Amino acid sequence: MVFSSMVFLWVFLPVVIVGNLLLHKTAYQNYFLLAASLLFYAWGEPKFILMLLFSIAMNYCFGLLIDRYPEKKLFFLILDVVGNLGILGYFKYANFFLNTLDHLLPSVPLPRINVIMPIGISFFTFQAMTYVIDLYRGQYKVQKNPLHLALYISFFPQLIAGPIVKYREIDEQILNRSVSVEKFATGVRRFLYGLGKKVIIANTVAVTADNIFALSRDEMTTAFAWIGALLYTLQIYYDFSGYSDMAIGMGRMFGFDFLENFDHPYLSRSVTEFWRRWHISLGSWFREYLYIPLGGNKKGKVRTYINLFIVFALTGLWHGASWNFVGWGIYHGFFTIVERLGFRKVLEKLKGINWIYTFLVAMIGWIFFRVEEVSYGLHMVRCMFSPGAFPTSATQLRMMINNQTILLAVLGFVGAGFLQAFCTGKYGRSIGKKWTGSFAEAVFLLIVTLYSIMLLANNAYNPFIYYRF
């Protein structure tokens, strides 16, 4: 079940909202939301609910053992991390490693495992590990109620594609929270913005982006390469940030406050800044649970660069069991290290150019994130920067991209941070304040909702990109 489906919007979510409001005690609400979350997860693939329950039980038991036997807590932590990574490794990376060994050892016959990856496994596995790791660090008391911990790990708004929520951020909210009319209203508002991002913008530009990325090498031209890269850059932002908006909005409807997952990353003026603004919860996870334990920047420059390389390579691998994802991570790590070597100071002086540089780095990176073969991605980049060699006719362009896509791409580009920056800046601040909560905004959101429903009724939607991670 996906957020942008008619079943979810018209049946599941309304029933869960009403049921939660009718149950006044937080404990009863927790049990109800847990049942709803398990149903949500089991909707598509019921068999994977057992794997999710096993993950919950494993982390709950290791939490109890760490609390009960503090002198052995490091041992139990290691077992828990190995168990979590073992589950993730089997379901997500088993065939990837076997395929890699095939290329390294072509003469050695290796078996194949027909494994279907449970949806959202990367997200809830990382989230479960944070509970045990921070418990080991003594940041909170053990959760002795298994159902409360199960709700933390499986809460449906952020179960499938984040944001990755740390237990310490919501442990008090699990036991004590309330939903005011104002908080519920802000949650609905945030949810509807996210719905519009996904259904109206992301899904529309995705059609043309998919068509371009499906072209053969001989059909790829300079214009198609640039348009495809730009549209996918918009698609992945509006798809994923739209999901995050919907998750944060639903959390508020049920009394939870989740931290932000995006901060207008396409406004960044360096790759380092981009990663502070993009998928904030994942970046925070790798920084806190990998980069800092490796030594961070406290053990000399060379060790810092090695740590950054490891973090970005694993960030890429987290996104998918393919070398193009690893390469995408290393690609961003390379620019981050170059900026640390001194290029960031140069960028600070190049006003405007620093934004162009960052946007181009991100956009080219998304090409390799999207393609299945690195060689195809390299060909697209070659087409982008060899305009005379790969011409495009006006007829080809009109056949590939229509007026609706052009309009929504322009609106999407402006709305990817530039409009928001204006409305919070010196000249547009008053406009931004008047807009939030106004009658005009309510009418706008009503139009967004109706148009989104009309598109969904015509089956004009695709699953969220990050569902496969």
C-alpha cells in the first residue's frame, strides 16, 4: 500500500485517524496504531510481516539483555548489530556479492539465491539498530513494553521510506502525546503538500524522464540527455521529499513530531552543504553511527578523508545492491573531500557559480543513480557536453516532451527552494507570512488535492522511488 493510492487515501488513513481520535488513552492509541502499521506493511506482501516481527523481537530482546547484564553489554551490542546487518545483507545484498564474486572468480561455480527484498528493509533496520546502540550508550532507559518498541520500529508513516527516526527523539512521545486541532491541521496541510509534490509534479515529469532514459545509445542526443537529467533531478526530489512531507504530516495527525528530512538541497552552494540538506535523517545516521565511531575528523587529515570515503561508499551501497550506487556514493565523496582540501573556500568567493557547480554535480550524479549500466550514464554525460556531435530536431523534442511537462518542470524548479527562499527573505517575508494558514492557501490546497485525486483516478501514479531501498 502506498500513500498515493486511492485505498490508502479513502479507506486506510481515514479509518486510522478516526480510530485514533476515538481512543483517548495513549496506550490504547499505541496498540491501535501498531495494529494498523502491521496491516499496512502486510498489505502487499503478508509473508514479510514475519521478518519484520522477528526484527522487532530481536532488537527488543537484545535491549533487555543490555539492560540486565551491563557488564556484557558490548557483547550483546555486537550480536545485535551483526544480526541486523545479517538480515539486511541476506535480503538485499546476497546476489550482489555472488555476482561480484562471479566476475572475480569466473571459473568457480557459485549458487544463486532467489531472494525477494522486503520493502523498506534498509530504513527500519537502521532505525531498529539506533534503539539498541543508543541504549548501549546509556542515552535512555530500556523499553520494557514490546508493543511500544514495535510501534517505534513499524509506525506506518515512516516505516517504508523514512525519515529514519532515532528512538530518543520520540521515546517520550510514545508514552505521552496529544493532538490539538492546530497540530492536526498543520499535519493535514503538510500531508497535502506532499501529496501534490508526488502526484502532480514527480509523477508527471517521471513519464518523460523514463522515456528518455529508455532510449538507446544511438537515440540519445544532447538535448535529451540534459532534459532527462534535469527531469529526473526534479522527480527524485519531489518524489522523496513529497513522501517525507506526507510522513511528517501524518505523524502530526497522530501527535508525533518527526524531524525534517529535507532543507531545500538544490539551494546548496557546495556538495558538503548539499548533504546537510538532502535526506537529513540518513546523513545524520551515518555521521553519528559510522563516521564519528571511525574517528571522524579527530585523527588527522588523511584518516578524515579515508573515513569520508568509507561513509560515502557505504551510503551508496545502502541505496542499492549495485556498483553504480557505490560509484554514485564515491562520486559525492570525491567532491566532498576536494572541498575539504580547500576548494570550499574558493566556492565561498564565487557567488552564483558555486550554486551552478553544486547543482551540476548533483544532477550528473543522479544520472548514475538512475541508470542500470555505468557505461550508459557515461554516454549520457558525453552527450550533454558534446552538443555538436549529438543534435536534436525540433520534431524529436516535441514528440518527447509536452507542454504540461514543461510547465510542471518550470514550476517544480522554482518550487524546489527558490520560491521558499524568496518568501522567507527580505522582500517576500510579508507575503510568506500572509500565505501560511490563509484562505488563499486553503483554496490552493483544495485544488491540489482535487487535481491529485483526478490523476490518481486515472492511474497516473507510480510507487515512491525510495520504496525499493
